[in-house]
Amino acid sequence: MHHPSTNRTIRIKNYWPILLSGALVFSQLFYPSQVWVVLLWTIGGLTALAAYWARQIARSVTIERALRYGWVQVGDRLEERFTLANDSWLPVLWGEIEDQSDLPGYKVARVATCGGQGVSRWTTAQECTRRGLFTLGPWAFRTGDPFGFFSVTLHHDQTEAIAVYPPVVHLPEIALPRGLVAGPSHSRRRAIEATIDASHTRTYRPGDPLRQIHWPSTAHRGDLIVRDPDAEVSGDLWIILDLDKRVQAGQDQESTEEYGIILAASLADRTLRQNRAVGLVANGAELAFVPPGRGKGHMWRILHALAMVKAGGTQRLSQVLHHIRENLGYGTTVLVITPSCEPDWVDALLPLTHWGIAPTVVLLDPESFQDPPPFPGPQRHVQGIRELLARAAIDTHIVRQGYPFRYLVPPKRRGHWEFKVSPLGRAIVVRRPEEAS
């Protein structure tokens, strides 16, 4: 943060010099003595010096704070650099920072000093433990004269937003279907709109596009025959993250909400590295929707969306699955991440399989996150939901609390420069900070 304009105030901190001076004047008027005169001149001189000192500091001292990196992930260190400059010949003997940042656990309060015509610099660092969008500031620098008569405050009302993204971790053994794409090209058009290349045919099924009908075979066999598209590895992946507050369990980082977000971020990263398009839908306090895309820039869009989402809202997973159908093309892979043990969303998922959509489910076992289970009324255990999905030949993976997530990139290194020194004494850049585009 750079602050070109700062609100500077000087306040009287101790009133006893004024009161004592008044008492000395009263004593001199009624009980004249050389002692009262000496004391009055001494206190008055100290007060004048303190006032001059405070005024010089207020006019000549500047302080700035600069965020070293505009983004971090959970586990990284947030670093800020403070610069205290004093243009006066009088030193700053003490100064303290008062900060109102809302980043959990982040504290920059400290006592600083700076000599006359000098500059003092220091860095603060704090490990980020929670994802989200936070605010640094407003803040103030408070100092004063060495006698404690006056206080000088430099108010900085400016703020700066900092995004803390969820971590990307090594995934558990979650094998995703590759999906189908019509034709050998890696087109970004929906498969239902693409040109069909097929190596074999099959009997028509309800829901098949009419353009796939193979008329010569239909005439030969006397039944509707369609061309079956060849399997490709370029099918889009839609990640559907269930953040319905009514089905969440656990607290803080050890909650189904945070586990689901970490899994969504990590699965998106792995799939994008395979050059497949990834889209995201999350029903929470506000609906998060990221259309499918590719590339590193798209990964930052997904991470930003996952950093902002919070459990809440009124939309259930079954409703999300119903509304998302129109966005799903033939050959799409759908990954559902949910802690819900209610069977209604399973009924909403099954029709997708009839449209050439390959679903996979990651179940977050709610009973492992909280005891007793957080859902009112009779419950179906996660194994019951798994059995329902198994009957429909839908792959299911169960993740329980305590799963040992391992960071894909070691924390505290993503946002830092790394150097090595050559034999000739030259600094060579080994690693540059990653940037969120």
C-alpha cells in the first residue's frame, strides 16, 4: 500500500504540565518565591520542546506498507514490508502500529524507532490458514515526544484486498471417466453440434440426435441405427460442488465444506494439466458458476471462485443437477462432490447417464466429521448412497475426515524468489513468484 495522503493529528496526552503550570502561577502570585519561577520556566520549556518535537515528527515522518505479493494460498506466508522515513533531525524514539486488518491471525503491531534523517524498514509475515477475500487496513502509526506530553498519529484509511486461495493437493485415487467427444479433433464446440466420426453403429436410443442416424444401415436393417462416436480424451469436466449448508458437517478447516473445496481445486488443476476443459458449479450462499475453459488463466478463475464461496443458500443439490442439464453436452464428465446422504440427488443424477454423460461422485462421509451426525431425522449412511450409485454403475469415492492432504507445491515457496550464486559470484534466479492472472 502506498499512501500519498495521510491524516496527521497531534493531541495532548498528559495535562499535568498545564495544571502544574497553573498551580505555580497561583503560588507565585500569592506566595512569591524564586523556586516557583524556576519550576515554571523548567516545565514551560519542557512543554515547548515537547510541542516542537511532536510538530516536527507530524510534519516530517512518513510510513508506508507494501504487500509483497497480491495473492497467497492456504499454507503460504503473507508478507508485508514497512518503511518508516524521518526527514527531521529529531529522532523517532518510539512508534507503534495499530492495524484493523481482518485476515485471521494476522498481526502487524510492533514498536519501531528511527533516527534523525533516517529510514527504518522491517517485514511482517504470517501463515494464512483460511481461504477467502480479506482486507488489509485501515491502520495508523502512533508516536509522540520523548516526554510523553503529546501524541502524534498518522491515520491511513486506505485498504487493500488480499485473496487467499484454497490449496492444491495430491489427490486420492479418484479416476475420472474421460468422456466422449464426437470426431478426432479437440473442438471446443458441444459434441451434439460437432461433425460425427464413428467406427461402428448401434441401435437408436431415446435422446440420440437425429443427425447421428445412419440412413443406409437403417434402410438395410429396418430399424433406426445411429453412428456411435469414438471415445476421445477431450471431454469437458463439470465439477459440481455441494455447499448446501444443511448437509455440511465439521468445523473450520476440518469440515466437509473445506474438504470439498480443496478436492474441487485439486481435481480442476489435475484435469486442466491434461488439456481438458473444466467448469465449476457450487451452490452456496451465492451460486458460483465458471464455464468450461482451459489453461493456467482459467485455473486462477476457478481458484478465485472457490476462495469466495461459502456454505449457505436454499438450493439443494438435486435442484442444481436439474438446472445444469442444459449446460451439459454429449460426452461431458460430471464430478459431484457432496456430503449429502439424502437419496433425492441420486435420482436427479441418474437421467444424465442417458444423455451420454459420464458421472462420478466423491462422497464426504459426514459422520466422520461430526458426532452425532448433523442431519435431523432418519438418515441414510454414506454406504447406502454408495450402494444406490453402484446399482447405476456410477463410480463413487469416499473421503473421510483426517485424509492426509499433501500440498502439490510446498507452502511458503509459491510467492517467493529463490536465487543461487554462481562460482563467479553472480545471483541467478532459480524460481520466480507465481502470478495470478
